[in-house]
Amino acid sequence: MKQVDYVEMAEKCAREADRMPPGQERDELLKKVKLFESYGKIDGWISSPGLQPPR
């Protein structure tokens, strides 16, 4: 997956969570939002052109 995919999935989960009443299911979606955002950041770091292989 690409960074953009993770961002889109986080936004989708956030929209779903906004429509739900407070509860366990909503909390799980909000956890997924944070995970997808983190995955997107990590993917951005990994695919950065500034990274060099170890010497």
C-alpha cells in the first residue's frame, strides 16, 4: 500500500466513526484511524528519496 492509501483509509474510518454513537465499535474505528495515520507516516519515511542504504 502507498501513503495515499493509508490516508484514504484513515479518512474513511473517521467518517464512519463520526456517524456512529459513542461505544466500543466507534472506539475501534478511531483506533484504526490512528493506526492508518501512523502507517502512512512510516510509509512516507521509508519511501523517502533521502534514505541511503547502510554502508
